[in-house]
Amino acid sequence: MQAPPLPRFLIPRLPFFYGWVVLGCLCLAGFARQGPAVAVLSVFVVPMTEAFSWSRTEMSGAVSLGGLLAAFISPVIGPIVDRRGARLILCLAVAGTGVAALALSFTQSLLVFYLLFCFARMVWAGPYDLGLYSALNNWFVARRAIATSIVTLAQLSGLVALPLIAQLAMNGSDWRAGWVAVGTVVLMVGFLPCWLLLVRRPEDVGLQPDRLSDGKTQAPVEPRWKRAEAMRTPAFWLLSLYTVLVYPVQAGVSLHQAPHLIERGLSPVAAATIIAFLSAVSALAAFGIGFLPRRWPVRYLMAATAVMLSAGSFGLIGVSSAEMAALPAGLFGLGIGGVMMLLPMAWADYFGRESYGAIRGVALSLQVTAQAAGPLVSGMLRDWSGTYTDSLLLFGALAALAVLAALAARQPRLRAIQPA
């Protein structure tokens, strides 16, 4: 497949591997991805429910429905990304997310909110994930852990910045200004670099993953699994089980953390600050994991992150001040950073990059369905009991079960094929 004109012009003239340019584009797209993240929506829960008299369950339902829509489209998009590359998918994802966020500032009813946010959430959960990690895994094999940590850091930087940007915009006006700020940042940061500079695979421009194709270095040996083959392995289903257990925790706690903290006596600004702190810890954790020795089995690291998610969920139950919330929020942030960093890397390490989109697309349908359930269950339990205690107890238990799934998920054995 022919690369866009600008990369073809730049590649012979750059003194470094073009994969780093691709990685920079993915970082900007990953930052922009967070416009409809649950951590961002969290700062809108209180002002929007008060303005329209919506229940927490009604607002949480938009997150869940958007995730379910992504579950339907992800298995279809995955093979397309394998064949055509991530450029068009990511450009459409950024544009759709930014426009939807801007349009949310005109919300007048629950129906309009659902139409816009469900679309943005569907794009966040499916096309974005497949586009980002398919492109990354195509360009990096030996340096996959470091590259993944950098992209995850960029995404988590968006989780740090965008809730604060939204909250600051709302402080000077109302919640509508918050959505305008989010949509503007998404469009400004994410679109042009992907459109101008992304290339499907290094082989399309005469390169190999990680470096120039100069024949001086032995190419890394990769596993090559087809989707049907991968789905017959225990590893596929154990990684999927781990995913189904941790992602309700991630999404359920993230969406409702601001209203939970406000109900526990924190001010809206203090709650937003704790969210930003959690996201900052997540970013540092994701970045640091990329530099750990690659000989450490990824399943052990996944188990450790599940332990932190469990401890953080249980610890958030009794907080009554920002100081008390810092420790469990930090533990939870470490867990989120680990999950976001390790799961995409585990799928690529276990099954290779040749059919990554197709394999990941099936797994992603399970992931986003589980992710959709978390906020809805949390909102329902809160509306039923009047507090978030029951949902935090449930999420802590799910994360504890994920530890066992991670430890059992051994890498499958299949004769690897040397890339041509």
C-alpha cells in the first residue's frame, strides 16, 4: 500500500527511524482520545444531573450503550485495520469525537445527550483502540514495551489534562463551556498529524519494525496467529476473562469517582484534583512499566495491577478528605496504568502483529461490553442504596478474581515464523 506524500518525502531525509514520527502521531491521537473518557464525563455528572434532574443511572447508561455499540463494530473494524492501516480510522475517530463534544454543549434533553455521547463513546472504545495499537504494533516489535508505554503515557496525560480543562472552563461559566473546551482541544491536537504523517506498516516504505531495513541486524522472530487459531487457545480466553473482570472496575470507578468524592465531603475542585492525581499516577505507572525487563512474564505484571485495582477500590469506600483519598486513588491509578499498558502488549506478544486487528477486535468486543457494565451497575447500586459503597465492594472483589485469571494466562506455544 502506498504511503501518503509527506512521509515518502521525509523518510529518506530523516536521520532517525520513521517509527518515532508514527509514535508521535499516535501519542497526539491518544491524548485527543480522552474527550469522552469516563474520567472526563465524571466532572459533568453533578452539574448535568442537577440541571436536568437526571438520575445517575440514566447518565451512566450513555457510557454503557456506547460501549455496547463498540462491541458490535470492533470485530468488523479489526480486519479492515489489518488490511488498510490505521490512518483513516484514527482521523475519522478524532474528527467524530471533537465534533460530538462540541455538540454536547447544546444538549437540551436526555435523548440528545445519548445520541451524541453514545457515538463518541463508541468511537473511543472501538476504532480508537484498534487504530492506536495496530499502528504501534506494526512499527515496533523489539521496542514494543517502550513504545506502548509512551503511547499509554500520552493517553493518560489526556486523562490528567482534559478533566481539569473542562472543570476550569466550567468555573468561568457552566457545564456547556466545559464541553466546548474539550471538543476544541480534541480537534486541535489530534487530526492533522494523523492525516499527514501516518503510514500503515514500515514495509510499505522499505523499512522493518524498530529500525531501517539495512540487513545488518537480525529481525526479531514473531508469532503469527490467525484469528481462528488464536481463539482455540486457552490464553485467548484467559486474557479475555482478565479483561472482563478488570474493565468494569476501571470504568465503574472512573465515571463515579467525582460524585462519590463530592458525596464524601470533598469540593468539586478537590474531587477534580484527585481525579487528575489518579490519572497522573496512572501515566507514571504506564511509562515506568515499559522499561521493566522484558524477560519478566507479562502475566505476573497483570496480576500485580489487578491487586492494586482491588486495594484502591476497597480503600476509596471510607474517604472523607482529599488527604485520605490520595492513597487509594494512587493505588487505583497504578492499576489503571498497568492495565492500559499491559493488555495491548500482551495480545501482541502472544499472537503477533499479522492479524492483531482481527484478534484484538474480537477481544475488544468483550472488553467494551464489560466496560459498559461497570458504570451502569455502579449508578444503579448508588441509586438503590444512596451511596457508592456497594459498587466499590463489588469492584474490589472483581479485581481480586482477575489476579487468578492473569496468573493462569500463559503464552501459547506455536512455531514462530521468521518475517521475510
